[in-house]
Amino acid sequence: MKLTLTTSYAESWRYNIMVTLAVLDENGEQVGYHSAEESPLPVGSNSSEAPEGFVRRREVSIEFESCEKVRFYIYLLPNSLPEDTTLAGVQTTFPLQIKLTDGSKSIFAEKLEVNRFGGCGKEYIVACH
């Protein structure tokens, strides 16, 4: 099974992406744990430019064993706020695609709108069958 997070937002380098995933059995008990992180810059960097070698399409994924359910947390923490911090005429969110698959079978998909000024933190519990 695989959980994949992707975004092609041009300024996604301003956000560190972290995900934790608990594998749950039929009783809802945790039987496994996985995590992944991609951090282009340390939190608080306040950089005005993307780091060298930054690729616009970002992908973070976790592969894990088959299970009854998963509980995962997604965190996007700003390391540098957007240049324009006024709201007038500014796009205030950007999309993060979330996909949970078992081989070629899609189990869960969602487009999460991430707040450009505050990032996000969100929990999901998904049945895997």
C-alpha cells in the first residue's frame, strides 16, 4: 500500500511537509508506524528564494503493509512566509493532492487546500478495503 502527497504549487518550497502513518488492525489497534518528511529549508528561514535545485513538483510518499485501516496526520509548516502578506487579490490557498492506493487500486483521494499563511495540520482515518 502507498500514501502519496503531491503538489505543483510554485512556492511549495516555502513549506516543510511531514506525514505520520499508523497501521491499524481490525480492532483499531496500532500494529505499525511510518513517517516521512521533506524539508527544503529549516522552519524560520524566511528565505525570499527557492533553495538551489528545487523541483516544482513535490512528492512525499510512504509505502506500508496491507491493513484494515490507517490513521495519518499531514503537516505543512511554513519555513518562509509568502512575499506578499496582504490578502487583497492574493491566492490564499494552494492544493495538495492526497492519494492512498493498493497497487493500481485507488482507496482514497482528496485535494486538500493548504493555507498559504499558516500551513496545515490534518488527521485522516481511512478503511483500506
